[in-house]
Amino acid sequence: MEMLMRQVIYYLLAGCLLVSAVCGASEIAAPKPADVRVVIDISGSMKKTDPNNLRKPAVDLIVRLLPDQSKAGLWTFGQSVNMLVPHRVVDAPWRTEGAAKANAINSVALFTNIGAALETAAADYATPSSDYRRNVILLTDGVVDISKEAVVNLNERKRILTELLPRLKSSDYRIHTIALSADADQELMKKLSIATDGIFEVAETADELMATFLRIFDQAVPAERVPLDENGFLVDSSIKEFTALIFRRAEVPATVIIAPDGKEYSATDPANNVNWYRTDKYDLITVQQPVAGQWKVKTEMAPGSRVTVVSNLQLVVQPLSSNIKRNQTMDLAYSFIANNETVTNSDFLSLLTGEVFITPADSLETKTRALTKPAAENGIFADNLDGFIAQGAYDIKVLIDGKTFKREFVHRVNVSDSAFQLERRIDQVGDKKTYVYKLSADLEVVDVATTKVIASIKNSRDNNLERELNAIEKSHWEFSFAPVETARYNISMQVSGKQLDGSPLSEVIALDDFFYPDEAAVTGAVSSAVSQAAESSSSSSEEAPVADEPPAAEEKSNLWLYIAIAVANLLVLALGFVAYRVIAGKGSRSELDEMEKTLNLSPEELKKAAAKEGSKDTQPVIDVANEAAAPIPMEDGTTMGDAPGMDLSMPDDLMADNLFPLDNMDDDSNKDKT
């Protein structure tokens, strides 16, 4: 036995080493430079939403933060689209021109031609880009407005979603949108961003523009950071340059930074490679070949301050999605690159400790978790992030401590709800309950023609059924269900297909989870069944003959005797359980048979069967009655029956089979006929 265990362990270890060797061939590539196209609305309505023209300083800051070797361009739009700064590789002359042209931003244009603005900024969509990550940042306070005719504007909005958006998505553009007004078409902007895995932001006031632009800039142009707190920041010997963006509180007149050698800086100092740019709100400080050690910031910093670095030791994080669904987990993978190679030295990697901080954007409550999983042999750390329960934005910060150095990575993710809207109600007549479900698609997102919906009904008695539903009016799916069996029920819909932009669509939508007729009855039924099974097992054990115990024998013989007794007891318990399942399953089997039988009846036969309903003590799972639905009160004071487009009474052809309406479902019999 011991020899066998050794062989098993040997083969397991060999398998693990083989897997590690294969995995070692992969690595996380350094991110490609960013390509950023900034598109700014200058329509006349901006005079009201941005009266102090805070778009100027916001764009000016973005221009100054863009790193060398990235690409960028700047456009403004109203009725037409104007190029302010040509789209090309960023360098010092480009920044100088961009900062100057940012002052030309105004609010004098007519109309809001969002479609033309996107098309102009992405005019090179047909040319693949393998060297850059393409991003468009769109700022507007309005809706699609190219004509005084409403129908023209609606058609243009539809064109943007159904023609322009798929084109940009297929060319791998990420569209980040900023709505600077409650009157902006936030639904359109959100769809543009989510479809391309960009970020959608709302700046409630112009004063929030700077912070909003920065969050989107961080997403479009991710940069390596070192942590910054009230004690300053740590510069290690691998850092060749750092850029400190320090936002000052209103009452603070100036910023001072102190090097590890005690020298203070408050302005540009060419002799020490310090370049300083100051505004009334922030300081932007770049230091080349900085002294290693702890640097201090002598000012009262406002939120948004950060320190980015250019380093020979780079933290590389596998790109994270910017948009996920509720309760979805995110895979986190990261490594370090030194001299263009992934670090795999185990002594170095074992010194690293990590933490992840997840904070909802509308809350101060941060969820913190240590990253404790060791690196693989290829130098990659892998973990997963969860806790994205509610809709909204979440800020993710990954902090890695290497004892002599620190690195920080930040990311924002938007958690959105489904592209489907669920309506449900319970119709009750006497003791009979009918559960009704309607799933409506967002027709500006979902391609209904390619979408497949399967309704799934499961209960704790293993009486389960799945059926594919047909779309009703090319917009929604619905079915209803009348339970009879005492059990816990779980109802869901499995959706698969495509979105209008061509991206895949896959989602499991939970509809219901309930006890019928109530939890006490289900619990009591389970307890009774378990008790009966136990009594059956006990009586079987008492009737079983007990063999006379043999006289004293060798220990080996006793061992086999004990094993035989244990096996016999297990068989008795198994037989008792099988007997219970046979007894309990009769109702489930008959109920399932009734469901299948009813599904194969014609509508006329179903109506005749429904007429006999009152003369029976028990009913099948499928409800075929054509009864008026009981109205369900809604939050706005109306009833669900008043909801537009929802007919609770349902015509006969939809209520012929309340579990799965025959004209709303694909089954084998119907397929054979076609």
C-alpha cells in the first residue's frame, strides 16, 4: 500500500511539473501605447451646462499628461466637426500646440452632430492598428440633433447604433463617453461605451469635469504608479522618471516637494532635472533621474493626486474588462518585467506581497483583501476579484509591496444590469397560484432574431423541465406556470444569441425561487419522508439475521467481518432510500407525464381539459384556464395590469398552455410538422 501511494504522489508531482512547464511559455505582454482621440461638444447649450468653460483646463491637463510615443488628436463639433490638433504621435511640439489650441474651445455651434464627430475622429477605422490601443473620448451635454425634424434625428440615432457602432467595435475602438447634463442622451452614450468596453461617466456639474476626464484618461492611458499618501512616495533605484500630479485644496497657495537628501523644490530647476507646471488648482511636476528614497509632499493634497513613473522594473497587469454584469468575477493576473523580460526569479517573487482594494464609486466603504496566491513558475500571479453585487461604478486598486519598492495599479469597472427587463406576477384564484413571467429585450442592444431563450423549471423533487420559447412580437418572451407538487421551485431563463453590434450574448436570468405551497409545508414533507425512510431502514435492520460471532480468530479475519457488516448496513440504508424515492417519485413522475401529455394536446383539447378542472381534487402542473389576471400593485400606484403593452388577460391562443404557450415554444412535435 505504501509503495502504491508513493507511485501516485510521484505521478501527480510529475503532472504538476509538466503543467508548470507548459504554462511557463506564456507571459503577460507590456501594454501597447495608447491612441486617444478627444471629441468635445461646442454647441450653444454648453453656455448653460459649462458657463465657465471648464472644458479648457480639463483638456489642457489631458494634453500635458499624454506620454511620449502615444498618439492623440483633438476635435470639436456642433453641426460640423473641426480638427483642433492633428492626430499624430505625441511629443513636446504636439503638447505645446495642444495646450494652445485648448483655449479655442467655445460654445457657439448649432446642433449636436454626434455621429459625424465619431466618424471623423475614427476616419481610419478600415486600417487595422496592431501597435496602439484605440480610444475615443466623447464629451457632450445633448442628444443627437442634426435637424429640426424629429424623425431625422431619430433615424440618425438609429444609424449610430446599428451601423456606426458595429463598425467602430469591429475596428477595436473603445468609446469613453462623458455626459455633462441630465438632458444628455445617457442611454445612447452608455450603449456606445458598454458595447466597446469603454467607460461611461456623468459629470453632474462642470466643476466635476476635471476629475471625470482624469478617470477616463486613466482607463484609456493606463500608467504605472507608486503609492502616494500623507507621507509622500517611495522612489526606488529602478525609476528613471516620475510625474507628480498634486491637486491642492483651495486655501493652499503652493506646493513644495522634498527630496530624500532634504533639498526642497517649488519651481522648475533645470540643474536637478525638475520641470514644474502650476495652475490655480494643481501642480504637475516631472523629475528625471530622481534621487532614490522617500520623497515628501509639503502641501495639503486634494483627492485625485497621483505619482506615475517610468521604470526599468514594470508592473504589468493583464487588461481588465471595463464593463461586467452583477455578481460576475474578474480574473486578475500580473507580473513584473525587467529589461523587457518577465521576472521569474523565485527569491524576488517570494518577497512580493499584494493587496487589492475595491471601492464603490458612491461609497466610502472599501473592501480589502490580501493577494496571497504564489506566482507560477512563469512569474505570473493569478487571482480573482469578486463582490460586484450592485449596479454602478467600482474603483479597483492593486498595491504590490516589494520591500524596497512599491507599485500601484488602478482601474474602474462599471457593473451593469441585464439587457433584458423582467416582469413577473402571481395570479391567485382560491388556493391556486399561477406564476407569470415576461422577459423583454432592449431592442437597441439585442438582436432578437438570433436570440434563443430556454425556460427552465426545477423543483426539489427532481421534477424538472426545459423548453425553448418563441419570441412574441419580435420583442419579448413569456410563459406562466401553475405548480401543484409540494416542493421548492427554481425558475430561470437561459439566453444566448448576439447583440446588434455582433458581439455574443449569453446570460442566465433568475426568475424565481419559492416554496409551494409554503416553506413550512415543504419542510414538513421532507421531514416526513426522511422519517419514513429511517423507520424502513430500522425495521429492515431488525429483521436481518445476525450471524453468530465466530470464536477468537486472527485480526485479519475480524477486519473482513467488520467490513462485511458495514457493507450490509449500507445496503439496507440504500434500499430504504430507494423505497422512499419510489414512493415519493410517483407523484413527480405522474406530474411530469401530465406536463408532457398536456404539451402535446391541441388548443381545443386543452380547453376541454380545463373545463373539467373543478371536478378534480388535484391538477396537473400546466394551467390551461383562461381566467382574468389579478392586478398587482406597482410602486407608482398603478397596477401591473395597467403597464403599457402588457395584457394580463391574454388571448386564448397565448393561454392555451400556461406553462409554455404552444405558439411561443419550440417542441419536437412542432418541428416535425415544419
